[in-house]
Amino acid sequence: MIHGFWPMSDLPFDLKFVPADLPNQWFEVSEHRREMMPLYNRYVVRDPSVRWGEMDQSKMDDLAWEAVIGTVWQCGSLINKHILGSPYIHPAGNDGAPNQPWSEKQGGLRSAVVINLSAGGKTA
């Protein structure tokens, strides 16, 4: 069971995974996904010792909730913790431009205008 932002496609495709620095985590490194933020190319293997037929209802419920909201809400949680927290970091990650941490002024929302272009989308 792997959690992450799966590419949307109606055709078969291959994912190219390389191990990340943390246990049970992988990065997708296909050329066509190189420009995406690292968050969208990170995948996590959930409890590799557990098999679907061996899970009790509580474990299935936990995994279901994580699949439904965990991956999508992860972005908001990371923004809250790291970009709006201290120290401020650029949302594109260390490989993004500019390749420097955000200042407190850049990370502040006191005078921000928020434009939501996906009010009906699951990532809105």
C-alpha cells in the first residue's frame, strides 16, 4: 500500500522510484515530473508487513481516512508548519527558485489577498 499523489492518466504508465532518506519513503524521478514540487513526487509505503486480508476493521478505517484526507491535507499542514512557521522556507522546496529561505515578511499573511481558483476541487 503506497500513499502519494498518483499521476492522473487514463493510459498505463511506469513510475520510476528511488529510495528517499527516510524509511519506507520513495521519490518518483521521471523526467516529465522533474519540475513538480517535491511534495508531489514523494510516496510512502504504509506498514509493509500488513496484508489487506489480515487487517482488522480499525486498521482499515485508519488507512482509509489517511488515503482520503491525509495526502491532500498534507500540503496545508506542511505550509502551516514550515512556511508560516519559523524558519520560513520557500514552498518550492530547496530545489526551487529562489533557493533561499523566505523572510518573515514574505511568509506573513497579514496583508495577503487569497484567490481560490478551485473552489469545488478537493485541493481547494
